[in-house]
Amino acid sequence: MGEFKLGFIGGGNMSTAIFKGVLKSGVQSASDIWVSGPHIENLHHWSDMGANVTTNNKTVFMNCDMIFLGIKVTKLSEVFQSIQHPKQLNKEVLFVSMLPGILINDLHKMIKYSLPLVKTTVLRIMPNTPTTIGAGICLYTPDNEVSVEQCSRFKKLLSGSALCEEIPEYLMDALGALTACAPAYMYVVIEALADGAVKQGVPRATAMRLAAQMVVGSGQMVLQSGKHPGLLKDEVCSPGGSTIAGIAALENGNLRATLINALEASTIRNKELGNK
Ligand SMILES: NC(=O)c1ccc[n+]([C@@H]2O[C@H](COP(=O)([O-])OP(=O)(O)OC[C@H]3O[C@@H](n4cnc5c(N)ncnc54)[C@H](OP(=O)(O)O)[C@@H]3O)[C@@H](O)[C@H]2O)c1
């Protein structure tokens, strides 16, 4: 990738997951990656893997061509203040925002204020933490000025770690709830199923491992069979059998309504976060 430099402002959980994925894809060497954060001691894992670390956000801005914003929404204006640059620059910068609820237009307003003469574009994304192990999803919406080349470079960087899917921005809050929040719902499901097995006398480690593998397999069945999940469910439920007995218990516990409500709560919260 030649002189291209990749940056991260904020080196926490999600940035780290993307960083590891980028290294795994092999398209960018760690020595061409910069990260900044207020506490250098929290960035040791980046320097251990060969990246350049700094407490100065401006250093990342000045050095890099594509910059992931991996900070909490509440830090956004502070970050743009820290990279203010009133002059022109001999390069174009692509900001990749993973901030929930923050519209591309609003980001452009902040950027225009801090970097009035710098040519910038914005790619809004919603990654998820399974990116760390190469099984992620990364939703993305480019602004109208992001070039085809910038987009394909972005996808290439994530190619080893996440399925990248372009979506219209208006779906970002709801689909982001599904892909970035719902992994946590699934961890609760796996833990609860394992608890159920433990209650029936199964050792904890075995219960957890097999519950997780079962969830992986069930997802793969939906993807690879092309069958509706309702039909797949019917195929497991023999009349008067043990599975339908369990399904009836799930319906008594309102599992479907609970999951629908959970997704709605996460979507609403995504929107609220953008208004902070
Ligand atoms: N985690 C997920 O599954 C996920 C998924 C999709 C999107 N997101 C979004 O991604 C963003 C980051 O989330 P996260 O889970 O990675 O949070 P996190 O682990 O708390 O990371 C936030 C990072 O920002 C750094 N930071 C704080 N103030 C800063 C400043 N002024 N300048 C530069 N860096 C600063 C923090 O450094 P210190 O720790 O040293 O203070 C920390 O490393 C959030 O907006 C989140 O909503 C997260």
C-alpha cells in the first residue's frame, strides 16, 4: 500500500479489534499504523504489535490518510478540537467513524469547523467485536465524496476480519443494533443455555463449549440451507417430542417479544447517543 498511513484516534476495544483484523489481512504493516489515546499505558498492546503510539491526536491526524474514530460519542468535540488545523494540507483525509447515532452530515459540520481548508471525506461504519477473531460484520455508508478507491481500500483492510456490507445511512441505528449490540444478547443466550445444562448435571466447561458451537452451527444452517428459520425449527420439532416441549417453554417466557423489544431498545439508544 506504499506510503498510505492508517490511523486510529482512540485505541480501545473496537479499534483494537479492527487493528488486529487489519494486521491479519496483511495489507498494511503495523509500522504504517498510528494510534492515539490519552493514556499511553493503555496502548502497550499496539506498540507490542509494532504500531506507532502517541498521546497526541494531532500526530495521528498529520501522519495518516485514513483515520478511524474509535472514541466514545462524548469525546467527539474534544477530539476535533485537538486536531484543529486552519491551513491547507497536501493530502486528503478519510475519517472512518464508528460512533453510534452520529450522522455523516453532523460529522462534516464538526470537521469543517476544525479543519476548514483540509479536503476530507467520511465513511460511517458499524463494526462488531467478533472482528477480533475474523468473524465480524462491518456495516458502512460512505458520504457522496468517498472515492471508489478509498472504499475498496477500506474493504481490503477489513477483508481478513469482517464481512463488509454497504447500507443506507437511515438503517445504521437498527442494523447496528442487530450486528454490533446483538452479539451481547447471544452471549447471554449461550450463558443461559449453559446454565440450563449445568442445572441438569452437565459440567460447566462442556456446557459452555457445546452451547457456543451449537449457536455457530445454527447460524450456518440458516445461511447455508437458505431455508427460513421457522422451517428449520419445524424440522427439529417432532410431534410430541422434547424440542417442541422446550419451544413451548420459550413461548411462555416471551422469548420472541423479548428479543424484538431488545432490538428496539438498542436502536433507540443508538439514536439517543448521537444526540448527546
Ligand atoms: N465495543 C463495541 O462492540 C462497539 C461496536 C461498534 C461501535 N462501537 C463504538 O466504538 C467507539 C469505541 O468503543 P470501544 O468499545 O472501543 O470503547 P473503549 O474501549 O472505551 O475505547 C475508547 C477509547 O477512546 C480513548 N479516548 C478517550 N478520550 C480520548 C481522546 N480525547 N482522544 C483520543 N482517544 C481518547 C480511550 O482511551 P483511555 O482508555 O486511555 O482513556 C479508549 O482507548 C464507541 O463510540 C462505541 O460506541 C463499539
